[in-house]
Amino acid sequence: MKKDNLIQPDNSETIEIVTEQNFNQIIWEPTVGNEFLDLLKFKDIPEESKASLTEETRRILGKCVSPALDSGAGTGLVIGYVQSGKTLSFTGVSAMARDNGYPILIVISGTSVPLSGQSKTRLQEDLRFNERSDRAWISFNNPKGWSDEDAIRRVIEDWRDPLVANKNCQTILITVMKNHTHLNNLAKVLGDLDISELPVLVIDDEADQASMNTQVKKGKTSTTYGCILGIRKQLPNHTFLQYTATPQAPLLISIIDILSPDFAEILTPGPDYVGGKQFFRDHNDLVHTIPDSEKPDLNNLIPPETLVSSLRVFFLGVATAIVLGQDRKGNRSMLIHPSQATIGHRQFIQWVYEIQKRFQNELSLADNEPDKQALIGEFKESYKDLSKTVDGLPPFENLLEYLPLAIRRTRVQEVNASRGQTPLIDWKGSYSYILVGGQAMDRGFTVEGLTVTYMPRSTGIGNADTLQQRARFFGYKKSYLGYCRVYLEHKMRQALESYIDHEEDIQNQLREYRDTGKPLSEWKRVFQIPDQLHPTRGSVLKDGYTRGNFSDEWFAPYIIPGADEMENNNRTLTDSFITGINLASDKGHIKRTSTQKHLVNENISLKNVYENLLRSFAVKDRNSQERYEGLLLQLRKHLEKNPEETCSIYVMSRESTENEWLIRERSIGGQLFQGANPDKSGEFYPGDRNIGDQSKVVVQLHKLKILGPDNSELGNDIRFIAIRIPEKMSVSWLAQVQEGESHVKSN
């Protein structure tokens, strides 16, 4: 690779770049060149978004292999919200990659022809392939055979030729469908080329979908995963960038898997983006629940009332666009997403046609006809609902005049593969569409101008990433949000609403961890997740995880000794902490033994205990580690809203600060807590579990001698911690501690 790897920008083109202070994960500093600047102009990016998009693109590319180096390999994860502009991000990364001398870019996208074609077309349009004359790019779609191989080889020779300046070399853009045939063809083409020393950027769109190894638990390799490994083996100097809105699978697969990310970046959506927080919290009047009585029943020939209502709202919106002259550009669409079963799609298609026909027939009746008046009354009710969220809605009488036209011009289309290949939507052919489909519209499918969504399908097995990908109604629609309506089965509504905190927790944690500069493999995989949801399909996870929620419940680890370094750290930590706080003898029955008398601070800052003791205390076995990490998450979540919370902390079996901290004896794997000790008049020691104010957090520090089955000493002065969490701090969580974290990734 030549040393003059940068394609320098024209000095007349400048942009203000906001640089973060902490760049300790950045490998190199990418230049912002003309290719990227021209993309910003072409996309007409708002000023308030330019700086963040530029900085995020620089940060992503700066963590990829440097074009100045001859070898290296890495995996990155880029996370955005559903329908938030991930395609623009990887287009920006592609443009900046050209500015910085990357000869080859590979984009893997779409598990179907429509989705793959959608991504390829958008990428080429945004890079202005058909509008420019500089031949800066040369594209290959699903390359195979000698012809493509020879054409790519000739371009590579230009990059290696010292007589050809980098700015006069073409950047090779390879788009390939996520299908084993096309991926294997690409691997063969790459294998026949000399790509040594050349930096290559591979972008995997919707990376969590088909790329993961679904056979990992069987010790085998699934087809698409194997194909991706085959491509990566042909690239001695590359970065594999995973783009997704649902990162659960990439984050939870084994950290020694080649697709486990080395770093993660979070994309900032533009100011016009509308997602879960806006729909389910800020404007929950836009979301309606489909009653259980209206769940699809193929034996019921009567369409659900909520479906009829949703169509009325949609047609009023289309009529509004006609009245305001907005129907000459853009689109307005409705999505009906009943189930994966195509027979269900046909039932809804039939219902929509019947409702359209009825609306048209009854609106064409004489004004004094009862059926017409009844229908007008129903549309008036829908108009009232719409007027609550739309400012400046034209008078109902004006919309009524154009309703027949709005209904007649709306095209209804089934979007599935029931007739072979999933059809493409001709968005330029009509202004308004009603699309009926299932899985084909789950992930990556863009519905132009989507305003009304009708989704009577259930949550199924409840995989969080799958459910979130069905939220096609998210997107850049702030300007017409008032026209939007979402109709959901109640469990689906609850699941999507509860997903918000889960999503925010993951993204916030990754942002904070990014700034530590530590490898992502060391990130503690523990996050908030609703009880009714699984993070992802279990088939892609080699390592299990623990789920829990401490609520009026104690955490107590298993009694086993740890490594000497761990135990020494725990001793130093606990001794230092209790020396620095006020402690007094606890009150109790006079007949208590010495081991039943403790030191206590009943009103100490929980934040102090969390930050200076609990967060650094080490527990031994994997199961206890996972439960402990979940407990820490619960405390952290509570402290975010209640920083002044107090707790009680007990130093068990220590009568006063002058007395020795007594050592209790416990058998390995035995019970940590001492039980109640009654006498004839009642209990004079209630037991370890029952001491302290049960309405707040109680922390106990124990000092143990651990005995083996033969009473041999396995450890002395071993520190243990027990914590009780009150109900008010209830949070459902998932935690995963992986085995072999020191291992190196392998292919």
C-alpha cells in the first residue's frame, strides 16, 4: 500500500468538528474529505446534525484498521434506533473511507431480493453514482466469476501503482446479498485476488439477523455464518462493521467468537426522529389497543372494528393531503401486519377491499340515505380523534368532499412471497398505499410515509430483538406525527413499551463504557430487561445467562474460597471501608452470644456504600457473579432517581470497634446466615436474615473460616457480603459472565 494514502480535501470546503476529549480507543484520526462533505450537501443534512454525524463517522472509522498499516483485523458494532438512519451512517463511513484511501468496501445487506436491492439502490443514490462524471467509484453487485474478478484486479493494480495518485483511483464498492450462494461466490472471487496489505472495510447491515452462528450449541457452523467466516479469511487487513438497532445477539455471543465486537458505537438520531419514547410516553394518545375480542379469527367474516376505525383515520389523512395539495410528492401509507401466515394476509386483504368498497358505495349515496349519514357520523368521530393531534386540520366538510378520491386512489398491496418473490413497491406510482404483510416487513423494510399501523399479531415467544424490529412505525416523522396512529394487541403494546428502558439502558451503558477506553470484551454484560421478553434467540448463544429481580429478597453468595489475590483485595477493601465510617453496637437481647452481636450504621449513604464498597467487592463463582451484577444494576437504577437514599450496614459478629472481628465457621457450599435462636420466652436472636430495617437496603459483612467435608481448613479470614433489596427497588435484569475471557478470538 502506498504511503500517500489520504485523498486530501479541498481547503475551501470546511466543517466544524466537535472533538471529544477521550479518544483513547481511536486507533487513527480520519480526515474529513470532499467525498464526505459532498454527501452532507447532497443529503441536505440539517446544521444541527452535521457535527454529530461527522464526529460519529470519524470515531467509527478511526476504530477500524488504519489504511496506513499492512495488516490487522477487527470487529465493530454500530447501534442505532429502528428506522433512525443507520444506512446514512454506513454511507457516511463509506464516503469517509474513500477520503482516507480505502480501496475496497464490501456491504452485506438484505436476506431477500427486495431488501438487498433497497440497500444497494439507496447506497448508490446517496453516493451519486449516476450523477457524477469523476468515476471515483466502481460498483459490483453479487460478484462472481472471471469477469468480475478481472475487473476488480485491474482497479487494485491502480492502487498499487506509484504513478497513479490515490485521488485518481477508483474505490471498489461491492454489494452482496446475505445469501449463501452470493457470499460463497464473493469469497471465491476474493480468494483469487491478491489483497495483501490492502485495507478493506466490510459492513454487515442488520448484522444480528442471519449472520450469527445458529449452530453454536451443537459445536457446528450455520450456513450464513460459515460464509461470512469464509469472506473474512480472504481479507488479511480489514474491519467487520456490524450495523443494527437490536444488538442483543452480538453482545451476548461468546467473546471469543470472531463476530463478537471489539468496540461499540451509538448513533445519535436526528431531531425529527420519533421512536418508542415519543409514541409510548410523550404521545401515547397515538397508540390504541386492539381488544382481545378482535384478534384475527379466520372463521369470522366480520372485520374488526379497530381495523375499520384505523382505515377511516388513514383515509382522512390522505384526503387532508389532497386538500392541502401535498399529494404530488412523497407518500402516505398504512401498514397492516397481522401474522406470518399468508392465509391471514389474504383475509385482511379481503377485508380492506370490502371496507374500501363499502365506504365508496355509501359515500356515493344520496345525502338523505341513512347508511351514508351513519358512515359520515363515523368519519366525524375519527375526525375528532385526528383533530386532537393535528393542528390546522381542514374543516371536516372539505375532507368529506375529497374522501371518495382518497379512497379510490389508495392502492392495496400484499407484501409477502406467496406468489413467488416478495414484490417491490412502486412508491412513485401512487401517493397512498395500504400494505398487508408479515415477516417480509419485519426488519429493514422501509415503508415510505407510514402514518397508520395496524398490528394484531401476538408477541410469540417474545424475543426482544425480533419484537423491536417490527416497530416500522418509528422514524423521521416529527413533521406529520399528529397523523400517525398505531393499533396493537395489548401484550405487544406492553412489550414494546417496556422495551424502551431496556434499549436505553444498553445504549447508555455502552456510551459510558466507550469513554473508559477498555476493550468491549471486558464490559459487564448486565442490563435491564422486562420479565416477558427474552433478549434474543437462544440458538446463537453458547454461554447462558442469569435473569433475576431482587425484591424483598437477600443476595448471599455460595460459600467457596476465591483466589488469593481476590481474597486479599476483599480484605483490604472491607477493612478500609469500615474504618472510614461511623459504627455502633446494635441493640438486641441480653442473651445473645458474641457472634450474634454486631456493629451497625443504620443511616449511611447508599451511594457511598455502592461506589466505595459494593462496586469493587468480588464474588467468586459465576452464578453468584451474575446475580451480584444484577443486584448492582438495581441499586444503580434506584440511585439515578434517588441519590440521597440511605441504607444500613452491619459488620457481623463484632461487638464494638475495640473488640476483635470474630470469625464464623462455615462448611463449603453451606449456609451463610445464622438462624434464629429462641428460648422459652421467645426468640432472643431473630436470625441474620431478620436484622435491620427491612424497608431499605441492608448490607452485611461476614468474616468466615471455610471448612471442607473432612473439617479441613480451606480458607481463613474470607470476607463475604450479603445484601437485602426492598421491593421498591425492583428491576428485572439479565446478567452474563462468560468463561474464558482471557482467550483470543479464533476463526
